[in-house]
Amino acid sequence: MAQNSVQSIERAFEIIEALAVEPKGLSISELSQKLSLHKATIHRILQTLLSRGYVQKDPQTLRYKLGVKFVEISSLYLNNIELKTEAHPFLRELVAMLNATVHLAILDGSDVVYIDKIEQVNSIRLYSSIGKRVPAYCTALGKVMLSKFSDEEVEKMLSTISLQPYTQNTITNVEKLVDEIRFVRKKGFAVDNEEFQEGVRCIAAPIYDYRGQMIAAISISAPTSVLQPHKDEENAQKVVETAKKISHRLGYVEGKKDYQGKEM
């Protein structure tokens, strides 16, 4: 069974790669001849790819071409590469300015995914690495990126996951989290007050793209002795300003409307 599954995946990639070099598309017969595969096998695989948007069928010529799903995936991948490239110099400046570890992350479902990290020399050990996933509800990065959704959307998302207490400060009540995210929208930044890792506080701010859409966030993380609560406004201002610089590099123009039609 496992062998058949692997073989089907290999054949699917063969079909995708064949279509990739044929702008006008290929019929099932042409694919069969080109790949030396049975028409029934090709038809079955094409139907799966078709249903998920990875291929499209011309109703007149009956030829198959690559679908828009590949464009979407490629765009996401390229955007992340561009984001990292544009953000990196500003992240380094922020590290030097605040003597803290800096993260760049995106939101994937209800998780935060780190896509870049710069550590201050001799900094406290943080449980983070590029590619690592952490819950959005108990991190400053996550709370910032959840703030782009409406209260109803946030409540619905949080109600579908287990709100595990990582520390005694972790907020595990949906209603309290929604209130917290409302506060984030008002302030323009989020704070993680030892909610994910004991002894570590974080401050995060959003990054917008040329469409005015929030696509990522940056944060500073440091021991509580460095990121003290009475300095949150002062430190947050530096994080917000850095996030704005990155947003402007990505083509963001202040005054654009967000998803609710509000000026950002």
C-alpha cells in the first residue's frame, strides 16, 4: 500500500513537470505517450490535481495546464524570501539598539512560524529556531498577527485549539484572550509577559505589505531584567518603528485601509 502511494506521488510529479514545460497544455493521450503511463492512471491523478487547483482543463481543447494554485504557493514562497531579505538589516539594528534577541515570523493557522532570528551575544537561551512553530495565543508575535482578524474570527480560531498553560502567566481563557487582542489593536503592539517561557518577556509589532495587509511581525525577546514592564512603551516604540521601516521597504503606504476598512 505504501509503495503504491509513493509511486502515485512520483507519477503526479512527473505529470506536473511535464505540464510545466508545455504552456499550451497536454491532453491525456499526449501525457500518456510522453510519460509512458496508462491513460487511466493519468486521468485519476489529474482529477485529484484538478480538484485541488493544481491543474486546470481547457474545455475546448481538453488539454491540461498547471493551475493557479502553483502561482499562489510560489508567491507565498517568494514573498517570504523577499521579506527576510528586506527585513534582515533592520533586525540587526534592533538587536544592537535594544540588546535583545529579535524574531521575524509569519502566522500559519493558529501557530507562529519563525522565519528569521538574530540573537544578541551572550543572550539567555530561548526555545526558538528558524522554522520552529509556537502557539499564537501565548506569544507577542502571535497576538499581534491575530489582531488582524475580527473578534469573532479570533474567538472561533481559539475555540478549536487546546489552550495549554506554558507558564503561570499563560492566558488560557478565550474571552480574556479576545480582550487582550482588542488591546493589541488599540496599542499597535503586543506584549508576552512570561506567557510562553518563564523569565522571558517579548514585545512584537506588525509588518504590512504593499496591499496594506498584515503579513508578518517582528519581536524582541529578553530576560525580565532587560525588558522591564515600566519600559514597555519606550521599547515598543522602537519595535514599531522598525516594523514600519520594513513595511515601507515592502511597498506599504500608510493610510491604506485594513480588512475592516479602517485606516492603519
